[in-house]
Amino acid sequence: MSGAAVSTLPVGAVAAEPVYAPAATVEPAWVRGMLIAVALGFLTLFLFIPLVAVFSEALRKGWDAYAAAIVEPNALAAIRLTLLTAAIAVPLNLVFGVAAAWCIAKFEFRGKNILLTLIDLPFSVSPVISGLIYVLLFGAQGWFGPWLREYDIKILFAVPGIVLATIFVTFPFVARELIPLMQSQGTEEEEAALVLGASGWRTFWHVTLPNIKWGLLYGVILCNARAMGEFGAVSVVSGHIRGETNTMPLQVEILYNEYNFAAAFAVASLLALLALVTLALKTLVEWRARDSHLKPLHEGREQQ
């Protein structure tokens, strides 16, 4: 016989293909340990230590001082304004985000790329610049300033200006979360519902919305977190009026500049708690969304 290799496999057997293992999973143990240690060290230095510092400074003078700083009238006004702003901005951004994602993902039309660019605009523009835009529009010397002054309508240095600035910096979050999700789902289910006689609204409520509910909730959580923590744009349009136009981030800045560190960190701790709650909700939504995607696969395997 020639030098050709002779197969020793049984007749009818198929040679198993070699299992591909990514290089990242076959690194030596010391390399994986070093990378994990670097990641944990980074998180400890830039996340855990600052959080511990915020709460330790807030409670340094005891619970009585902490509670007094929280229930102080200006602090309570800042908390109420922050919650009010988020309560107005988030639902409006929810409506806009769903409508924009629906149009972009389900339809083809002229100006689609322009709409996508406008949605991404707050990501590329500094929040301070966005606040200055509202000053240019609604300020005393702005385009609409004389008309607003004539009818005694206050936009800047009032709640409407704060809400408008917050809406501007937060409106991409819901849309940008839903657009890729709705694009990946396609239009087959909606087209089938329309063929079967469902109206547009019925198709949306019973077909589209159940498919995007976890992505929608995820975008709302991110939008709410940004709305409560926004500083730059709100700082420009608020006027820093105590008890009237100061949100929680602005209240922290004022207290810190006055060397009232305990009160400043007390209010900051509330923002930190909101961030932790947001992180927990975000993780829960991600877990539920992943579970809802994997459940049909498991059911299909069980049926097989």
C-alpha cells in the first residue's frame, strides 16, 4: 500500500469536528486571575470606595444630622422638584421613543437618517450647550423673550425650563433602546395581524407592545435615572433659586460650595440610593428579558 493514512473509523461513522474554544477561555489560570483582579480593583477604586465615602460622610455627624439635612425645607423642595421633573419628562420621552422607534423600525420614508441623527443629537451635544440653546430661545434677549414677557409666561428660571432641558437630554434613551429591538423583530407579526383584520392600534397593543415590553421598561429606567441626575443643562436654565428651581444635584452643589459638607453628602446619598435602585431594576429587567427569550427555546427542546 502507499503512504496514505488508513481510517480506523467504523463503517458509517462520522468523524467528530474539533470543538472550537475561544482563545480567551484557554488562557492560563494566572492570566485570568490577573485580569479579574484588575477589573475588581478598578471597580473598587472608582465605584465602591466613592459610594462608601458618600454614605460615610453623610452619616459622619450621626443620624439626627442626616435626617435634619434631608427634611430641611430647601432639600425637600429640591427632592419634590426632581421627582416632578422626572414624572413629566419620562412619560413624554416614553411616548416619543415608542413613536420614533415604530416609525424607524417598521417603515421606510424620506428623512429617516435625519431623524436618527436628531435622536442621537443629545449624545453629541454637551448638556451645558443644550441649556444655552434654551436661554437663546426663551431668555429675556432671546427669540421668544419679548413675547413671553408680554404675556407674563416664565420658561427660564422656572419649572418649565427645567422640564424642557431634562426632556432634551433624555429623549434618546427610550428610542435608542427600542429601535434595534424592533428592527430585529421584523414586521411579519404586524403584517399577519393586519391581514387578519386587526386595526393599527389593536396590532400595536396586542402584537408589538408585548414583544418590546422589556426593552421599553429598560429604556424608561435609564431615562428616569438620567432625568433625576441631570446637572449641566438644568444648571443653566434653573437660576439656582433656593426652594424653587434647585433640583437635587443643584442642591448638592450649593451645600458643598457653602462648606456644609454633611448636608451636601446627605442629599448626595439619596441620589446614590436612587442609582443603586436603578441598577437593581436594570439588572432585574435584563434577567427577565433574557429569561423570556430563552424560555421558548427550552420549551421547543422539551417538545422535541
